[in-house]
Amino acid sequence: MDVWELDGARVRQAGLAVARLGLVVNLGWNGLAKFTAGEARSIAPLVGESPLFTWALGSLGLRGVSDIIGVVELAAVALLLLGVRLWWANAAATALCAGTFLITLSFFATSVDWSKAGWNAPDAFLLKDIVLLGASIALWRPKPSGAQPHARREPSSPPAPDILEDTSSAPDRSTPQSAAGHTMGSPSGN
């Protein structure tokens, strides 16, 4: 098979699987690290200048803020893993991931000293969050038609009848009919 003849849907699915794995590894690794003193110290310059975090620093301290960020990142990992099978978990994961990366990208506006920024700027590692934000958005998928997150039914049970549907005047659909409305299979064609 020629490489250029690959099925586009399969290539897209492979790309999405790699994106999900990348998010899981990145958020898992960094989320676990947030529980260490060293990682808490490393995020201090970023969260210390951010209006989104300064209020929390005053009440929780640097380690408390770092721990909460770690919990959020690990929750995103759990939702990403559940999201492989459950659409609602995937929706929550993609929203949580996108929000996380939008917040970290906001550090470019609040915490980067642009007078000193250059190719070796200490905050250049934040650039990866642009790609991770894109991966988060790419993994989003709409609610499947007919999905009911709160109603649980056994797979073998028939669907519940629609109690609001008026079936008293509905035509009998148990016998196939032609386009003209004639019952098919009867000798007279009526």
C-alpha cells in the first residue's frame, strides 16, 4: 500500500489517540510534580504575578496553590482516560484541559518580563501549551444522538415508549407499504 493512500479517518484517529496520550502524559507528569516543593518554587514567578492566582496565594500559600493545580491536572488525566469510552467524561476533560492551557497561556500577558524575554526566556516552556490547547480542542466530540447521561437501561431492554407521542391516529407501520400507501405483498395491491 502506498503511504499516500492511507485512509484519512484512520490517520485522524491515530492522531487523536497520540494527542490524548500526549495530554495524559504531560498533565500526569506535571500534575504529580505539583505536589513537590521544587515544582511549587518553579511556578512561583508565574502564579505570583497572575491576577488569577494572587488571591489564592494569600490564603493558601504557594504549596496550597501548587497542590490544587496538581489535583486539577490529575482530574483532567482521569477524565481523559474515561473519555475514551464516555462522551460526558471526554467533554469535561476537553473543557478542563482547554481551560488549564488558556490559563497558563495567560501567563505570557501577566508574568513574562518582555524587556528581558528572548530566545532563552525562562517562560518559553509555556509555548508548548499552544499545541496542548490545540490537542484539547481536537479531542472534543459532540454528544452522540440519543445519549442519555442520567438514564441507565440494560442493553437488552427495549427503548421506553414516548409517553408524549399520540399513537391513536398513527398509521400501522408493522406491514410494509409502497410509496403510494398500498400494502405490499397483498394480491390486490391495496
